[in-house]
Amino acid sequence: MAPKNMWFSLLGALALGRETAALNIQLEIEDRSISQFGTILTKSEIMARMTSEEALNRVLNRSHISEKPELVHLLAHDLADHLKSKGNATAGAISKHDHRHHHSHVVHRKDQPKGYGALSGARDMLNAMMDDAQAKLDNEVETCGTYNRETLDNLDKMRMDVASYNSAAAKARSIVLKSQGVISFTQLKIPEVEEALSQHQAQCATDKAALVAQIDVVAADLNVTASILEIIGDCDTAAQSALVQCRHCEKSGRGYVMIQSDVFQPLINKLKSAAAKSYLQTHLNQLYAENTEDEEPEQLSQEGVRHMTALMSGSSSNLRGASGASEDSEDEQDPSDPEYLASAGNASDLNISQVPDQTTPAECIPTNKCTLGKGSCTKIRDRFLYIQSGIQDMFSKLKGDLKALIDECDQVRVQKENQISDLTDQQRDAQTELAAATKDQVSSESSSNTIANEHKNLKAEYIKKMKECCDEQNDLKSEMCALEKIRGELYKMKGESVFITDCEVSDFKAGECSATCGGGFLTKTRSILVHPVNGMACPPLTEKESCNMQACPIDCVVGEWEGWSGCSAQCGGGVRERMRPVVTQMQYDGKPCEDTEETEGCNSHSCNADCILSDWSDWGACTQACWGGTKRREKSIVTPAAGTGTCPDATDEARLQFVNCNTHSCSSLYKNHYLTCNSKIDLTILMDGSGSLGWWGWYYSRKFVSNLIEHLDPSNVEVALQVFSGPTTWGEYERCIGVSADAPDMEKDCKITWTSRFTNKTDALADKVKKLAWPASTTLTSVALAEAQSQLVNGREDANSVVLVITDGMPLSQERTKTAAQKLMEQARVIWVPVGGSAPLSMIEELASLPKKENIIDINYTYKMGWAYFVNKVIAQSCPTLSR
């Protein structure tokens, strides 16, 4: 590789000091030999190598030399002969050649100058020729320098263009690979999700069909119980029926209860759903127990057992026999009945057997273990209202389950359809990106190859041209050296000594360019180092040159940031981005654009995070003045749970805690064996008057409530009293619960009566309670609770609202009762007083607020309502402040 000083010598001569260009060209050709360009020699190097004969030969072969015949003659004859006389054979040969070559052009004139005059003229001509050669050399240096600068700029631009197109091709290729990956993924994923959707749809169809079938069965059961209630009607004499219990016919030993009726029992046999059958047996067993409580049941005869077994099994022959009906006429029979077909007139045309009797169920063979209990139409009617409402609850629940199933199926379907749509969009976008990126890649690769070839060709041309520049400048310098050497030989030939000094100048120094870009001019100057004496004159000391022809850099200009996009994920770490437009693109090595896109993390919280709870609140006041109340403290939710994260319920020990307080006895506060409520409360009493309570139960219930009201301090307590029972027909029930278009009469249809709205006249109200009539009907607890809720708006703003529910029986609709109770407990404290063994204690325990011991006062026998203990217990648990 060529030494650096040779590079700088070369390029300093060509580019006149452009070091940047020199470095660029060095990078371009650092693997090439210096011989590609040649070497520019100094005059001293050339002079040292050049002989007098070579110098004479170069001068005589110079173009336009023939225009100076006197000089040609002097050189070709006199100088050549002089050199020959010095014994140089080669020079003599050249002199002879030159002499012959120029002989025809030399005219021998007698007036040709001789001696010093001829020599002075020759010197001047040679000096003039040296001036001409110097001018040509300066021009050649300028021309080659300009070519060098411009070509290097072009080569550098091409190199940058190739790099830019290579980068664009690589970027396009990365998009191609990414798009191919997305397409491959979606081609696998879309069929997978479509198959999952198909399976989901099929499963939903199966589940929906199963629910619809259950609904149809329950709907049919509703029609059955509705028919029974319609037949019962107003309980005329014909509707009276006894109850038959066969204990061996039910695995639990509780006993299977039937109605001794050829009308009701066949209808009952049509019940299909397990829920309906369970409701039926529960209520009929309760009714049988009530009816046989005070009167021993009768033993059913063997014939009666067979008859009831036939009724229960649904045997048509037994039914006909039991009913005492004669052979059914043809127009009274069902044409689809197999027995009718077998006995029809066309039976002789059929080769068939007579239809066997239906087999009696093995688990209930005729025995004498069945007993007969006295029936009560009104009680049977009430029980069937309970059964009907229970089945209606089941029907509503199934309808709700069906709706929930449909909603869930639709939700999952929409999710999967959206997923398929998103995947399809991704695939379509990836295909579009693939096509565009492939086109960009091909275009960038083609442009890269084209420009690379152009760069190769221009580089080869550049090397050739710069070698020519070197050769031409060496030739011109050689010519100047030859002229100088011949000039000296002429004086030597004449034997004269003349002082000759050629002008010597410094190298050019470039001034400042008039423009930094876009094309300007600069002035180069050089100074005289040695003034000429009888030698070559000084060349021009100044030159103008174009400079900074490259286009001016254009800096990138960007606009304002747009708003942040939405986060790519709701949790688990997503990204959001914002963009800003490019107003002016960068050009010509200007300042590149700052970032036009920014991204940042967002929603880094876990997708499955448990909720965050607050610190414990302070302990509240004690709920009771004596007999062991509680204080409570709780934690609220600061941050809800996310994803599959969990959060304790409001009643969980992690969020709700109680501590006992005031555990001392209340006996010190008795006045005539009773406590007196002195708290500022609005007390609403709901008094169950259903038929299941019994006359004595109603008696003790009135006594209990009157004693309670008497011991409420009228200066602080206001009390409202509602007596509730329930409807006696299904039509009344539908009006009461609001599914009928007709508005109900609350007292007549629903058997719900407000004995008193909020009042502090407790003595008068207590007296009125003692005279209350017994409704003795069903138990419409749900509507009673809803009525109590509507009553709360009439209470005092600064008083605590307490609702006391005294009930002994199962409500007509448990689902509606639970819903009504939850709504009521949002506005008031509800204290339940279940009375007797048939009270719905499990349902009440499910509904009661915590701590349950403070909100449930269980009186297991109705007569205990007459005890002062339970009155005091209600007062103590509902009134934080008691009179002393």
C-alpha cells in the first residue's frame, strides 16, 4: 500500500489542499496500488533524471516548434552538433534525426542573428515556451482538481444512496418476515377459533334445549296446579277431600300423602318435575300433620288402600271402577287410548293382543299401613297456592337461567366472532403489508444494485481520469524542465555565463468561500518567492474557483405531539404511543428528524390482582345496653379486584369483625318485669296472621305485640303496625305480586292491613292490637316486606329505622321474599322473630344480617310469645338505650 505522504502529495496537487477529499479517496481506494493513478514528480526529480539529449528531443518534438525556425535551426544544428562533439552517440543520432526532420523547414538566412543576439533571442523564446507550459500546468491542476472534487462528491453520494437503499431493503425484508409470521399464525389460529365457536354453539344449543325442556315440564305442572285451584274454587261441599298418608310409600319414612279424590289425585299424578312433587309432598305432609294433631287418623281399609294405589298409579280401569262409572260410551273415550283401539269395532281386523293393565309401583304395594286424615278445603286450597307459587318460582328461576345461558352464550359467541374478525383483519393487513414490503424490497434492491454498478463504473472512470491527470501534469513539468535544460545548454555551448533566475511562486492558498453551500466562489492567492532575472516570468498570482457546490442542508422540522393513544392492554403491561408529523423532511445531510413516535408503558398492574382493602375503621357503639351486644368494625375496598383476583365479601372476617360488649344482665333495668325502650327509633312491626299460625298462635302473637308496644317510650319511639296474611286464589296472588294488569286491593286481595302508620300513641295502639281479627290465610311475606319499605319514607330523619318481622310460616314465594328482604335491609335494620316449629328458620338465617344472633329471636313454641323474657329480648336487641 502506498505511504500516506505519497497520498497527500498526490491529492494535494490534484485538489490543492482538499484534505477531506483526500481522506475520502483514500477510503475508496485503500486496497489499490498507487500505480493506478501514477505519481506526480517534482521538477527537481524530473530534472535529475533528464539528460540533455532527452531535453533536446522533447523540445524539438514540441507542438508548434516549427513556427520558430530560427530556434529550430539553433537547436537542431548548433546544439545538436555541440552535444555530438561531446561524444554522445545517442544524442548524435537524435540530432541527425531531428536535423533531417527539420531540414526542409530551416531557411538559411544571412541575416540570422549571431553571437549573443541570437542566444538572447533563443532564451526569450524558450522563456515564453516555459510560460506557456506553466499556464497549461496551472490549468490542468485546476481542471483535475475540480473533477476530483465533483467526482468524489458523486461517489460519496452514490455510496450513501447504496447504504440507504440497503437499509430500506433490510427494513422491508423485516416487514416481509413479520407479515409472513402473522399470516402463518392467523392461518393456524382462525380455524382453531372457528372450531371452538362451532363447539360452543353446539354446546349452547344442547344446554338451551335441556333448559327449554325443563321449562316446558314446569309450565305443564303450573297448568296442573292451576287446574286444581280452579276446581277447588270457593270450597263448596263437593270439593271437600280427605288426606291419605302411606308411610311405607316414601323412602324417608315421612310418608307419602295423597288426596282421597277421584278428581284431584289423577291431576296430581300429572305432575312431572321433581320440584313440583317435592313441594306437593312437603305441604301435604305439613297439612296432614296439622289435621291429625288433635284428632287420631283413621286406619284405611284394604279396599281403600287398593283404590288409593290405583289413583296414585293412574290405572284407567281402576279409576273407572273406583268411580263407579259404567262402560264408557264410544264418544266419551279418547281415540288415542290403546284400550279404546283394542275394543273398537275394527279390532277384529287387527292381529293384536289386549293391552295389559298398568303395573302397580313395586315400592307401594297394597298394605294396611295407610291412614286417613280429615281434610279441609280451605287448607288444601292454601297449600296448593303455596305449591303453585313454589312451582312459579322454579319456572321464573328456569326462565332466568335460560336468559342467563343465552346471554352468556351470546357473549362468548360475540367474543369469538370478534376474535375471528380481529384475526381476519390482522391477516388482511399482513397480506397488504407483505405485498407493499415485497415491492419495496425489490425496488430498494434494484436501486441498490443499479447505483452500485454506476458507482463501480464511475470509480473506474475516476481512476483512469486521475491517472491521465498525473501523466499530463508530469508531461508539462517535463516540458518545462526540458526547456530550462536546453536554455542552459545553449549558454554552455556559446561559452557564455549569464545569470538566469526563473520566477518561483508559493503554493496557492484558498480564501474563504462566499457561500457555505449551494455554490459560491473563493479566491486563491500565491506569492512570489523568487523574482525572475532573464528567466521565466511569474504566473498569475490569483485565481477564482467555484466552491461548496453541494446543496445546502435542510434540517428536519417536526410538528407538535398529538395526544396519547389508548393503552394496548387493560392490565398486565401494555403500551401507548403518540406521534407528531414531519413538517419538513431532512435533505442534503441536514439535521435528522427527532423521534416522531414515542411509546411508554401503561397499565402495568397485574391482570389478576386481589383487591386492596382500607385499614380497619374504629369500633362502633355497642348495639345493646345489656345481655351481650356487639361492637363492629370493617374494612372498605380501596382498589377493586381485577381479572381472576379475589376480594373478601363484605361479611367476611377479613372485612368485618365483631367484639362482645355489655354482657351484664338486664335485670337491673326491669320495671314490672319488663324493659322500656328509650332509643330514638322508628319501629315497624310486621305481624304474620296466616292460617298456619292457628287460633292459639294468633292469641299469643297479639299478646306479644301488645306487650312490646306498651313498653316503648313514646317520647322517643314511633311505631307502625302491619298485619299480613295472603291471597286465597291464584288470580289474587298475581294481582298482589304485580304480574296482572289489574291493581290489587291490598286488604281484600292480599290480606295486608296497616293497623297504624308511624305513631307515638303506643297505649292506644297496644289496645287496638288486642282486638285484631285473624286473617287466617296464606303468607305473602314478600309484599309485606315491600310495603314496609315504602312506609320508611314517612319516618323521621334523625331516627334509626328498625323492622320487626314476626312470622310462623313459609312464604308463598321464597325467591320474591329474599329479594324484598335484601332491598329492605338496605334501608333499615331487620329483626326476624320466627315462631313455632314450622317457621322458615333456614331461610331466615340465610337472610339475616350479621351478627345473626342479634337479628334473629327464635321462639320455638307459640305460647312462649306470652313470656316477658322474649318481649324483653326484642326490646334489648332493637333498642341500644333503655330506660332506668
